[in-house]
Amino acid sequence: MDGEILEGEGSLDESPVTGEALPQPRGKGAKLLAGTLNLDAVLRLRVTAPPGESFLDRMARLIEQAQAAKPRVQKLADRVSAWFVPMVLGIAALTFAGWLLHGAPVSTALIDAVSVLVIACPCALGLATPAAILAGTGAAAKAGILFRDADAIEAAAKIDVLAFDKTGTLTTGSPSLAEIRPLADLTEERLRAIAAALAARDTHPLSLPLRQDNVAPATAFKALPGQGVQGEVDGVAYLFGSSRLVPRAPAPSDALTWSYLALADGTPLGAFGFTDTPRPDAAQAVARLHAMGIKTLLLTGDRAAVAQALAKSLGIERVEAETTPEQKRDIIVNLQSQGQRVAMLGDGINDAAALAAADAGMAMGQGRMWRSRRPPSRCCAPRPLWPGFFGSGPPDLADSAPGPVLGVILQRIGAACGGVRAAQPGAGGAAMAASSLCVLGNALRLRQWRAS
């Protein structure tokens, strides 16, 4: 349900619906969307969305609309078969009639006509696509890349732009301590020890990177929902939390999320900057995409300063920050209207509409863990699921396309029509089988592909 806070205040994890990695303070009057996780407070809410109109319901409708509007990619073999079989039957009939008009016996004309049909049997054409798909998807699965359907392979091979979600996709999705700034005469080491003692009994996500095994927990500990914690360390009372708890602390204007350590009277002692750590191989993946001629785009609901800093560190060309799920989808649709083929890589509910609208939707299997058996991002990705995207890539299936098969078949048809003796039905059958084996052998080369 969507709702509005009537009483209480606390910290909420909104990352599944907004992409903001770090918990956000919310109090009376704040609007909460379905999918938001309450971390540390007792809240009284009023439901604001009737059944069928919640955030998740609207997202489901967006996904259905995007999927319904997408044309299904047709296989080359299916397109060719519409004219290939009638053409072969016509050529066989013309071969039979032509030999009769040239005075050949009926038996000779019939043998050559049958030779056309045997040689032109499109077994290789029918085998080419499924054999390549089977070999390619098998090789990809060994690298941790799972494709939902065969159309995904063609879609993934033709993209011009890859749009990334941020939290849990380019980043680990969990906060880490990036910087400590002393605001008084305490050293960084002492500030770190006091913060670790206060964090030892706290369940807030920002407390996790502060904990130390050799530090005793603070006494007289108390959680202050939506603000921070208080407790005593070595007989001294401290506060640790956001600027709401320590209003006299300076407010750095950078891409970090800041918490503050202060004395019980509010005197600031130190500032702790947190960030969502980039995946260690994200920069390499972006560089490889650029080397392949694929443009990159960061789509995130996070703050502009955070998004710009991450994009700069990874080399991403374009950033669209503080975007809603609907805006993510609209940005992708706008790129498609300009003739761009767009892939979307994400892992959260907020990516669902964009994944469905993209030409190739890629859902991270190693991103955020979901309680439901089928994450919304997984359910809506119409194209490949790439759990092992970083450090991996899709198989190149270009060499196994059915196109070359047509050339071989047409050459054999010409030989049969001309009455080449080697092209009699028996030899034609052997040639047809040989072409099938060649196609299978070519497709099986894909089994040797390895992620680099």
C-alpha cells in the first residue's frame, strides 16, 4: 500500500523504489510508496492509494503496456521460409517442363526435378538458428549469463546505448565509510573508536561499516528513530546521527552522505561521510562497452551530485539523476524514437518499466536480494537476464547466421537444374546431409566461447 505518515518519524530504506542507496529520514506528512522498508521506528500511516492504484500496481500496468507495444523479433529462417519453399517447388516444376521441352525422356526430367527438391530440402536452414542458439546460450550459461528467450540474443547483439541503474547494479548497494573529518581536538582514530562503540548495538545500515570487533559496546544506549543514537563511552555521553540530531554541525556540499558525532549538549566532534561503493569491475565493464562502440547512460533516482560523481569515476557519458520509474521509461522510449536501440541493466522495482520498454532488458542476478520468489525486475525483463554481466559478454552469433546456408542451397539447386550427373537424388541427399553437418559444426564452435 502507498501511505502518508500521521505519527512518528524514522529512517526508511527507499532504494527499491527510488534508487537512493542510503536510508532517508521521514516524519509526519511524508508520502511512502509500497516497497519502502521501515528500519527503526513505529509509524502510524493513512493509506492514500485505493486497491489497484498503488505504486506497484501502476508499475505493473506500465510493464504490461511496454511489453504489449514491443514487436516480436522474427527469425531469419521464418522470414525466408515464406518464399523459399514455393520458390523451390516452382523451380522443380520448371526443371521438369524445361527438360521435356528439350526432348529429354520423362524419366530424366523427373529425376532432375526430384534432385532439385532433395538438394533444396531446407534442413540446414531449419537447423542453423536453433543450433546456434542452443550452443550460444549453453556457453553463456557457463559464464553466469541466462537468457529468458532466444530473441534476446539478437536484441543484445544490436544495441547502441546501454542504460545503467546505479544502486545494486553499478554499486554494491551497501554503504561504506569513505571519510572522517575531525571537528574538534579528537583524532580520527579516537572518533572511529567512539563511533564503533555506539554502532555496536545499532541496527541502522550506516552502523554496519562503523563496527569494530575489538571495541566494547556503548552503555546507556538508546536509538533515536529517524535521527541517530545516543550512549556513553568511557563515562562520556555522546550523540551520533544526522544533522537533525546535531544541527550545529557543518553541512558539506559533496556527494557523500554525512553523519555526525557530538557531545550530549550537541557540540560537534567529527563528521563521517558514507558512500555506496562502486563494484570493483564496473569501470572495466564501462570501458569495454565504449570500445565496442556502445554509448553509456546512468539512470538513477539518487541525488545529482552522487550520480555525477559515480559517472565520472566510471567514465559513463551521460547522467539522468533524480528520475522516477516513469521518467526512466520515458527517457528510453525517447532514445528509441531517435532510432537508437537501447538496453537497460537494473535490479530493482524502480527499474521494471524501463527494463520492459528497452529493446534488451538485463536484470542483475547478483544485485539486491528480494523476499519474493520472483523479483519484479526479473519478471519484466523481456530480453536477457545477465547475472554475470560484469566481466562477461554475450556470445557473438554472427558467424552462425542462417544466411550462408541459403547460398549453398541455391548453388546446389543450380547444379540440379542443369542436370549435373553428380546431382542425382542419391548424391543430392548426401549433399543435403553434408550441409546440415556443416551448419551444426559451425554452430558448435560457439561452445568454445569463454567470458574474458
